[in-house]
Amino acid sequence: MSKSKSAYVSFESAFSDKKLGNSALCLKSRFIKAATYEGMADKGIPNQKLIAHHLSMVKGGVGMTTVAYGAVSSDGRTFKDQLYINEESLAVLKELADKVHDEGGKVCMQLTHCGYFSKDNSSKNLLAPSKIFNAYGFLSGLFYSKVMDENDLERVANKFASSARKLQEIGFDAVEIHLGHGYLLSQFLSPLTNKRKDKYGGSISNRSRYPLYVVDRVIRSVGPDFPVLVKLNLDDGIKGGFSLEDCIYVSKKLEKIGCSAIVLSGGFTSKSAFYLLRGRVPLKKMIKNASSIAEKITMALFGPVLVKKFKFKENFFLEKAIKVRKEVNMDLIYLGGVDSKKGIEKILSNGFNFIALARPLIHDPQFLVKMKQGRIYKSGCNRCNECIVEIDRGGVRCVLN
């Protein structure tokens, strides 16, 4: 029997004030701009495009917009231009937060560490739970990860906690800790990448020990009134990976330690990247965008085999997400295949407290406003996924606009 106590919420009433989880934060609607890497930073420092991008989301009716990916340290970046938390980036992020607040919105930062999944060759050590071959960055000379010891574990946990506190100090309204998509904390959770024989490996209780410790450290750092969200995979989308049963276990633990809400997601970037995206794979443009001749050749030869396609259907994670909804009372944020008013109402009717959207808002930041006004009933996004190619061409955008 479902543990969700949420009453039925119509599409129209989803545009009213709603408190986020156990925190003191109230959002103006139940819609959240999902964390999707924008590609709007120069040498790790956000630029003005990033501010304009998130302002357009808030003007489009979301209660909160999420900046991504905010690496907690320079060695936690997937590549050199990725945003990371330092004094220079915080100055621009404060400007972003102030402007979002002026528009009546709230802003969240997704905090992450790439682990071994990097091609930033300025990083000397790729950290991971186990020794892993880095198929993503080996052409940049980054072949294998370093197995994290206790000092590494504590240092990275401190970085997550201090980064969250700094964002709180400059006016951010929430943080989202990334436990999904194959980045460092997800690497601990997944049996595909965690082969440790100590207390951090083996059973799900052990594999989740370090990620839960990090989240707990963040919660203690910012205090009980500041929202700490978690992005968590429903599953990795690949055989032998993090499973739905694992997700339910971790969700229950997150509820106990005081996490404000979970954003349910899926996929492992280095192994099943399009499990989250669904739709077309723009491989030709991805090859054209590759940073070196060697990378272009590798992608041309192996891309058609390695980059698996997943057919798009509306609300593609809903069936699995409902199983988590039945097991926890805490706020859950649905993500995955949001496409229409009818589909949104189905999500809300199943007890999800908030809905996170990405591609419909990238296609048209006014998507929600137009739907509320009755001008449209469905997104114009055709799931071509060429927006992800544009990330490396000056910043994420819809090629249809």
C-alpha cells in the first residue's frame, strides 16, 4: 500500500505555493528546472549566458531552477571548462541567485564529483572506489583511477559540505547532491564500479555507506532549514548495475537522515547515457564535436555499438518511480519523459510532490506558461537530443528554435 499521503493535485493547482520537504523553503509552483549541464562556463567560471538561461526558466513558471554540474573541487571536473566551486565562480553565482530572486524564483546548485569519469588531464589523480579503466579519458592520457583511501574519502566529503555551506552563504536556496549517472558517489553505489572488499563495498548497505555519509555531512553543515536534495538513480539501466531494489533501500536511508527530497533519475553516463535521455542519438554531430582526431575515429568506429538507443515514451520512469513512492513518505521529485499536460496530471495523481523538467524547457522556457494558458497541451521537443551536442558549441540550446 502506498505511503504517500499527497492529495490529488490538478495541473492548475500545481502553480500554487508548496513547501519543499522538511525544509523552510516554499516554492511558487511544483515545477523544477532539472539539473542539466549547460556548458556555460569559461575555465570553470560561469558566464552571463548561464544567468540568462536560468532567468528564462524562472520567468517560465518553475518554482526553482537547478544549476549543473557544480564540481566541488577542480579535480572533480569531467573536463576543464566545467563549473567548480571557488571564490571566482561564487561571485558570479551570487549574481545569478540575486537575479533569480528578483524574478520571484528560487535557485539550487547540483553538487558533484566526477570520480574517474574525466578527460581533464590537469587532474593528476582520478578518484574512484576501485581501480577502473577510464574509457572516457584514456585518449587524454588518463587511463586508470586511484582507489580512494580514508584520507581521500574525508577530503572529498569535506569539499561537498564546505561547497554547500558557501552556496548557502551567497544566497542559494538549496543544493542537490548527485548520487546518480555514474559520477563518483554513483560509482560507490553501483556494483559495476565498486569492487571494494572493505566496509564500503559488497552489499548495498556497504556500497551506500560513503554516499550517505556525504549527504549527512552536507545536511549537518547547512542546518535543518536549508534544503538538501539528492539525485538518485532508479537503476543504472545496465545489467549488473545499481538496481531498483537498491534505490528503495537508499531512499529509505535518505529519509531517515533528513534529506529534503529525492530527484528520481537513471542511467550511467559511461555505460548507458541515453537511458535517461531516450530518443535519437545524434552520433554524427557528436563525432564532429569530438575534441581530437583520435576521439573522432574512436567514436566513428565504436559509437554505433557502444551508444545504445532507448525508445522515448512519455513518463518513461513513472512505473519504477511509483514503486519508490510506495515505500517512503518523504518528498519525491519525478523526472523523465515529461511531455504533456495529461502526462503531468498522471504524475501528480500518483503522489509525486514535484516535477522536474529539462528538454521541454530547453525547447521553450515558456512551456509551462503556455500550457497553463491553454495555448499548448504538449511539448514541441522532438527528442532529437541535438541540444546535448550544443553544450560543447557555446551552451545548451534547442536547435529547433
